[in-house]
Amino acid sequence: MAALPPPAAAMDEPGRPSSRPAVAARLESYVLCATSRLQFRLVLLSVLTLPAAWLLLEIPKHIINHALADDTGDGHPKMAFLSVHLGRIELLFALCASYLAVLTLSGLAKYAVSRVRGRVNERLVRRLRLAVVRRARGERSPERRATLAAVAVQEIEPIGYFGGSLVVVPLVQGGTLVTSIVFLLLQNAALAMAALIMLPVQLSILPRLQGRLNAKVRQRVHATRELGALLTAPALARQAGREVCEPSDLSRQMRQARKLEGVRIEINDLKGRLKGLYNYTSNLTPFFFFSIGGYLVVQGQLSLGALVAALAAYKEIAPAMRELFDFAQAWSDASARFEEVTKALGPAGHGDHATERSARDRTVRAA
């Protein structure tokens, strides 16, 4: 598989093929090479959100078990706040103020992460498009230029917009997931097992459907290129002064359009099946969670504050798993697109022989 040119490389001289060495043939290597400094900044900002995630689970537990509990109940009202013994009212407001401060700092850190992610995305889109333009300027074949134009318009943005998620989503969402699971284990092992009871089912079924979806995405890319070649072939024949058999051209274009429609419908069906299975298995988890947690509270084996904190932890688990699931889908889609883009950006005059030959043959037959 051909590799993209170096991200920071300058434009080659027009009309001459690029002679620069390839940097990476994989999406991950290309993204990290092109945005290493911004990715490092993303890592630092993302790490700051992990302690905040733990504190946002721990503080409500202490509010219920200490500030709101009384001596006659199951709570533990005596608690030192930063080594200072406070009354219940003072302790309540101190814990609430701490929660607000942690929430604000976490929100600011996530906002900074979002800003840096946007810069990473746009930088990758720009560099990928420049790579396509650089290769297109070195092409003499109109068919190849049309193919590269379609690549620049249709296939670059999904790849570039994935670049900002490559590091930060596994770090933030994976860290949030691990933090919540560890917190649940510290509260009660049975609660942690209830929260994760459907995870093996998701991991065994969903990746298989994802593999089928990846194959359909590649098929859609090829079908789109074939349709573009069919649309440009008659125009190229007219420019060459040849007669064009328009009915046959229109028939081939309609057949290819129907084929592309069928592929896109299959992709939408697979995506709907994936999301439906994920939503069902995720929403089935609270049934086990509430049953086991409620039983433990009634039996006195779990405090009310621990149950409330565990519920908050579970509310963090579901979105984190959803983000990771969407990330896996975006990763597979971007990887498939990147593979096709690198094939299209093969050596000038030599890449994508099949597409170029098929378009030229259709032009000759149309004449």
C-alpha cells in the first residue's frame, strides 16, 4: 500500500511526480507524525480530567454519609474536612463548594481539550488535502485528476476529523471508564459485576458486525469512484471530439447509481443494528444494577451514600462506553478511507491503475 507524503513537505514542482519518501502507510502513524506537539498537549490536558472524575464521584458520597447523616442512622456524621472538624452545616457547604470547584475545573479542562482537538482536526484536513492537490498537479491524465478531486472532496474530512480523537478519546473516556469501575469495586464487588454484566455480550457480538460494516464502507468508496469515472467519461470523449452514445452512458450511470444506493442502504442498516444492540444491552444493565444494589441496601450491607455514589459512577460508565464504541466505529471508517486514499495517492502516473484503465476503456467504448 502506498504511503502519504511527509506532512510538512513542500509542494513539488508542477507536472513532476513526487519523489519524497513515504512517512507512514497507517493512519495512526500519519496522525501522530503530523500533530505530535498538539497530541502531547492533548494528553496533558486529558490527564487533568481523571482526578476530577474520581472526586466528582467521591464528594457526593461524603455529603450523604457525613453531612446529611445523623448519629441515630447508619451514616457516619463525624468527618474532618482538610483536617478541620466542622459542624454539619459548615461541612455540607464546604463539600458542596468543593464539588462546584472540581466541576468547574473539570469543565475548563474539557473545554481546552475541545479547542485543541479542533485544531488537530483542521490541521490534518488541510495537510491531507494538500497531499491530494500535490499529487493531482503531477498528473497528466484527466481521469486521475477527476478521481483525486473526488478524494479531496469526499474522503478527506472524515479522516482528518478522526485525528483529534485518536489519543484523547481512549485516554479520557477509557480513563473515566476505569475510574468508575475501580470506584464501584471499592464500594462493592457485586455492584461492579452488575454494572459490567453485559460487557462480554457486547464485546462478542458487536465487533463482528463492525467488521461487516468496514467491508461495506470500502465497497462504498469503490462504488463512488466508479460512478465518478462514469460521469466524467462522456465529457472527456466530447473534449476529444468523439461521438458519444448517450443512452448507453446513461444506462451504465443509472446502474452504478442503483448499486451505490444499495451499498449505502446496507451500511445504514448495519449501523442501525449496531446501535440498536448496543442501546438494548446498555439499558438492560440497570435492571441487574438496581436489583443487586437495592437488595444490599435493604440488608444493611451497603450504605445509602455508597449506593448513590455507585449510581453516579454507573451514569459515567454508560456514556464512556458509548463514546468508546463510537470511537471504534469512527476509527474503522477512517482507517478504511485512509487506506483507499493512500492507494489513490500512489506514484504519479502509476497509482490506481484499475480505476484509470476502466475509465479510459469506457471512454473508448462510448466513442
